[in-house]
Amino acid sequence: MTTRNLWKNIVVLCVNSLTGYGIHHCFARSMMDPEARPTALCHADYYTMAGIAVATCLALCPAVGLMGRRGGLLTFMIITALASLLQLGLLNLIGKYSLRHDTVLRDSLNRKFSVAFSIIGMFSSHAVSTLSIFFCAEITPTVIRGGDLV
């Protein structure tokens, strides 16, 4: 692998990781209670996010073993994008075209779908970030690999 190609791959994987963690925080923020203070992160939200991170790490190994590193990364990127698009697009349409304009039902459905898509998005975006970091660490040369110690 040439140095130019190596640097290009490292930059792409770093951007993937940055994007995955960035959208992960957006999903986490949309899961929080809108009536709560914006700076306060309650314990339930923290433990939910930690549980999703642990579940992602546990599910990542069999998924990568089944699909491979590149296939797993691509699959989780697609799931992240779909969760984001469905959360943005579908939630605006719920209740908009119904015959009865029941705002309580619409708000309840919006909240439930928002939480569901946020959990799916947090799961897959954490997987994208983790896979990108591991993949980048694997292709990055080290002093030990470049030396005569191997």
C-alpha cells in the first residue's frame, strides 16, 4: 500500500469516526426529555446510553465476523443514515395527513418514534465509530511493524 493511499484511507476513516460520534450525540440529545433542563443529563439517560454502547460492543464482534470489517462498516453506516432520515422525515408526517388532528396522539407517537429511531441510530453510529477507529488502527503503520523486530 502506498503512502498516499494509506493517508487517504486514514483520513476517510477518521472522518467516519468523527461523523459517527457527532451524530451519536445528536441522537442522544433527541432522546432526552424536552421538559428537562437542557444542561442536565439525568441518570436514566446516562445509563441508557451506556447500555446501548455495551450492547453495540457485544453485537459488533459477531456482526463483523459474519459480514467482514468493510461490510459491517457499510451496513452500520446505512442503518445510521436510515435512522436519521426516518427520524427527520417520518416524524414530520405523523399526524399531518390524518383525518382527525389529535395533537396529543401525534405528540405521543412522535415521542415514541423519536426514541425508537434514536436508540437504533445511537446503536449503529456507535458501531460505525468503533469500527472506524479499529480499522484505522489496523492499517496505520507502527514503529514495530516497520522495524526488524517482527
